[in-house]
Amino acid sequence: MALLELRSVTSGYGRSVVLRDVSLDVNAGEIVALIGANGAGKSTLLNTIMGVVPLMGGAVAFDGRPLARIATPAIVRAGLVQVPERRQLFGTMTVEENLRMGAYVRERGEVSALLESQYALFPILRERRGQAAQTLSGGQQQMVAIARALMAKPKMLLLDEPSLGLAPLIVQQIVDLIVALRGRGVTSLVVEQNAKVALAHADRGYVIETGRIATSGTAEALLGDAAVLEAYLGGADVGSNSMEERIRAKKLAMRADSGQKAGPQTIRGSRP
Ligand SMILES: Nc1ncnc2c1ncn2[C@@H]1O[C@H](COP(=O)(O)OP(=O)(O)OP(=O)(O)O)[C@@H](O)[C@H]1O
Ligand SMILES: [Mg+2]
């Protein structure tokens, strides 16, 4: 049985249905990429899994347990943790305070050991632990977001566009990190707009188009699929232009939906 299973999932907001008949599996030990354009429903899918967006039909199961009607903290406690889009850090709080927030489902006595293991994994965060999160670079902020998720001791991470706004070298570091976490037994479902970034480190991938799974397969097969690359590459290579365009599009989208998503204390920037 897969670690995470979605069967014919339908979900959305109020009367507006966003996801239709989405079925997807992630096996333990896999990195699975979910690729799709702006507004395709990638974040809605992750938020539906976490119980933040209500399931309208179908089923979600994690580790053999149906997740319908289970509250988000209980899902986190079961070992499924989201690293949200745009990182959603508490900007004026320190790095360490942000990390502590991630341990809200753990016992108090576990927190220092959990902090220590994040600092061992991210030495730069130990150096910056007393600094306000908003003063960090984009890459370091993404590390805080991932470390905060790891504070919950997850079996599986749902990562929402972890590469957004980061320079190619930093993107590579994040990719290497996700691969290293797999080596430690952490399974990942990684959302990306860019197929090449997403599939470079994934075992398998799914392509989502306007709320439906359009195609899926091994990373190798999808990377060999000219139509997928054409549609989700923004050109022949991952140049700085396409990255800038993505950030510009994302900023516009953020402005358009401001007030709907992040709270006032969160960092919404995607500084390079
Ligand atoms: N809180 C909300 N209320 C109503 N509609 C929403 C809400 N959030 C998202 N939507 C709509 O749901 C659809 C899918 O949005 P979603 O954010 O899931 O896409 P996405 O694939 O994550 O896009 P992006 O790449 O821009 O992050 C869009 O049409 C969007 O406008
Ligand atoms: Mg999104």
C-alpha cells in the first residue's frame, strides 16, 4: 500500500470546484513531483491533503489511515507535514522561534534534540538562530521552512514550490537536501512549476492541468516527453529569464489574492 493515496479527489472553495477526480500515490521512500502551471490546483491539492481545504468527494489516506474529517494537527502528528508556498515564516520572530513552532505536536522534552538535529543539518541556521527570519536570504528562509517542518519528525513532506525565487545554485542545494532527506527515510511530494527542476530529483511525476491529472509516469519518461517539457519549462533551458518571469507572475498572483492566503505576520516575499 502506498504511504499517501488519493482516490478520485474532488475539492475546491465554496461552490467553485478546483480539483476533479484526482488520483495519485506516493510510496514510502519516493520523491514524487507534481508539476503544473499557475493556478492549476497544486497548492489546493496539498491543502486538501492536509485538511485545510475541504474534501468534496473521493478519499485521501496516509499510512493506511483515511484522512477525511481528521484535523490538521492530527495529520501532522501522524507524520505528514507541509512546507507551504512562499515559506510562510513568522518574519519578525527569530530562526529558532520559527523552528520551535514546528514542534507544536511534539513533547516539550523532545524539542532541544530536534533543534540540535536541524542545526546539524543546516549549520548556517545555528549561526543565524537569534536573527529575525525576515533578515535571511531567500535560500536560508527556505531552509528555515524545511527545518521547521522537520521539527515535527515527519514521515513525509509536502513541499510547495521550494525553489521559487531562488538562484539556480541554491535551487540545487534544496534539491540535494530533499534527496538527502529521502536517504533518512523522509518521503516527499514536491510541487513545482518547472518540470526540469522537479524531475531532476524525483522518482516519478504527475502533471496537473486545470485541476485534473493530465499525465503521470517515471521521471525519466516525463523528461523524455517533449510535450511536458515544452509546456512546463518556459523555453529550452532554465535560464534566468524564465525564473524572473515566474517570480513576476507569482508576485502578480500574490497581489491578486492578497488577504486570502497569508496572515499579516508571514513573509510573502520570494527574494532571490
Ligand atoms: N482561497 C481561495 N479561494 C478561492 N479560490 C481559490 C483560493 N485559492 C486558490 N483558488 C483558486 O483555485 C485555483 C487553483 O489555485 P492553486 O493556488 O491551487 O493553484 P497552483 O497550482 O498552486 O498555482 P500557483 O502555481 O500559482 O501556486 C485557482 O483558480 C485559484 O484562483
Ligand atoms: Mg500554488
